[in-house]
Amino acid sequence: MSKESILLIKELTDARGISGYEKEVSVIMERHLESLTNITRDRLGSVIFEKKSGAGNNTPKIMIPGHMDEIGFMVRFVTEEGFIKFIPIGGWYDQVILSQRVIIRTSKGDILGVVGSKPPHIMTKEERSKVLEKKDMFIDVGASSKKEAEEEFGIMPGDPIIPDCPFTPMKNKKLFMAKALDNRVGCALVVDIIKALVKVKHPNIVYGVGTVQEEIGSRGAKTSAFSINPDVCLVAEIGVANDVPGTASDQIIGKLGKGPSISIIDGGMIPNIKLRDLSVSIAKKNKIPMQFTTLTGGGTDGGSVHLNATGVPSLYIAVPIRYIHTHVGIINIDDYENTLKLMLALIKVLDTKTVKGLTA
């Protein structure tokens, strides 16, 4: 795995960008690709990187969306005592929120805080036996009053709140932990794919897309797909690695270190079967490890893209991650490298004849 890709993932995961506030992430992607592609934006903020073939082909059009937004929170109001009440942005489970560090991005700069609650020592026995709900939590930023929080700290309703967990190597040199692996890993894939294609003649035109607002309904995928009108979509995403204690062997849908996860179904899309089979064939031919995954409880940008216009043959290809939709996830960098290899190999064979055959 190249050091450059690891540094790219670090740069992207350390960036702060919940749904609706993705600008910092798009700036990073643009900096890496501005000399290599034609860059446009849709009016929701998704950034589109057009990479034409050296052979001069303008079709078929291959869309590769990787969503830029991460889950987080938003300031709802400040209490008279200076504590922050918040609402979730994206899917959060109550039990993973409490006692976590967060950053509130304000007009006066970033403010560090911690998610707090009433101490368990003064809870009733019934209260202690239940999972604390988000509505009963707050964020402590060290303010002594509402006036101090708003006027001196600059905290206002609508300010984004971002989990605080920097990209960190683990003892196992192939494993890294970070916030926002969902889906800055997909953004990194978009960048690395386009960089790799600079030296390769591909029989198509590739549109790498950093999409916005995926975590609250794949909204940027819908508008960017309308802008591109793609012939094929390869969703650059993360998948669930649930190879952990408490999961029965027949319930595991993804494992770290076992290669990219190829979706057979998710909550928003059944993939194009021919495209799925083609990806499996290419993985076997190139000796790329892979695994199948199902995600019936969630969806991806593919759910919006595959319904564009008269339909778009689409496939969700994922890098497995442990502990998604929490403050910190874990990635095996080998899985990233093998997902990159698979997507590049697939792009190279998606010529006009092959793409027409996907719906024949």
C-alpha cells in the first residue's frame, strides 16, 4: 500500500464535514485532482471530476460516487446554564454517543466539548437500567452561561457538531482507526482511481463524484446523477465488518482483511446482476480477494443513481469497516488496496459493447 494513499485517507478523515457542511472535504479532493480533471459542481454542492480517456472516447459514462458527508450532530439550542442541546444528523444509536468528544464549528472557531448526562450516581435504579436517550444528553463546552456560550464562544443554533477522533495507526500495522471512514474511504478511492487512470487508456469517460448529504437521504447522488446522466455506476463505499464477538457465524456480512465486499442487495438497490457477475469474474481473474455482502438495513448513493432517467446499471463495492456510525471505525488497509485494484480492473473493461450488454 502506498504511503500516499494512507496520507490521503488521513487527510480526508481528519477533515470535518457532516451532511450539509461538506466544503472542507471537497476542497481536499479538488486540490488533489484539479490538474488532472475538469471540475464542476451541482447546485447542492456535489463535486464532479470528469476524467476523459486518452483514446478520445466520450462514452460510455462511468459514474463513481463517494459521499463526502459524515454523521454528526447540529446545535438545537443553548440552555440558560450554557449547555448545548443537539439533534442527530445521520443514523446514531443512543448507546454510542455518551461521553464522546466533539467539535462544534462556530463563526468564531472550533469549540471542543464532551457529550454528558445526569451522573449515574443520582439516577434511579430504573433509569440506570435503560439506555440513555439522545434527548436527555447535552454537550458540555465549559461555558458558564447561555450568554457566554453564544456571545464569547460563538455557538448558535444550526452550528455543525463533529465527532473528534483523529486518524491513528494501530499496533497491527495494517489497521487504522479514525472517524468518518464512512465514507471518506470512498472519497479516497475516487481520488486514487482518477490518479491511476492518468497513465491508463480506458475505454470510457469516468466521472468521480464527491456527493453531499448521503447520510440523510442520498440527496447529492440524485442531483449529480441528473447532471452526468451516467451509463454505469460503481458506488465507492464502505461496508459493515461485523466479525466481532456476539455475532453468530451465519450472521457475519463482512470481515476485515478479506477484500472488497460486493453487494448482492442493500436497502435501496438490487445491483445489476451482469455487472455484479462481471466484477466477481474480474476479481477471480486478477486474484483479488473478495467477499459478498448484504445490507438490508441501509442503503448507498446507488439507490438514487440507479433510478436516474431510464435506469443505470449499478453496483455497490465496499471496503469493510468495523464500528460504522460511531465516533471511531477500524479499517484494514489491504482491503482498501484490493478494492482499488478491483474497481480499476472493472473500469478498464467497461467499453461500449460491454456496457450495452449489461441491459441486453
